[in-house]
Amino acid sequence: MRGTMKIPRQTINQLLSAALEIDAFEFENAKSVAEAIDAHAAGMDFADALHVSLTAAGETFVTFDKRLAKLAKRHINSVSVELAS
């Protein structure tokens, strides 16, 4: 949305946060979505943040993306993130 529609990051986060509060919407894992919104607000790409935050407890998210690994380690503490070599 940010790139194509030129919607500011803060507006996207407000809309997504509001969607979490609407009873008519059902999220499979609202906690992970909320965590991804927080990470997005801190500078991560939302899709990347959501993928990382949906990683199951006890599992490790592995990526070739150095920037993603660095940001995820900084902003998503609930998941182990490793850079693939």
C-alpha cells in the first residue's frame, strides 16, 4: 500500500490496528498481526514482519535478506532469526 498507493506508514499502521479492533474481522493470529504492526512502525516492511512474527514458538526464521535479519532481531523478540549462509 505504501509504495503503490503512496499511503504513509503511520496511516497504514493506524488502519491495520483499527482492523484488529473490529469484531466482524477474524484474524488467525491477532497477536502476530499486532507484533507485525509494531515492527512495521519501527521500520520493517509489514509483509516481512508478519512472516517473521508468524513463525511458531521454538522455530527459527531463516532468511538470505541481511536487512530483514537485522531488523527482525531488533524489533521482533519473540522469534529466533538467522541469516542463511
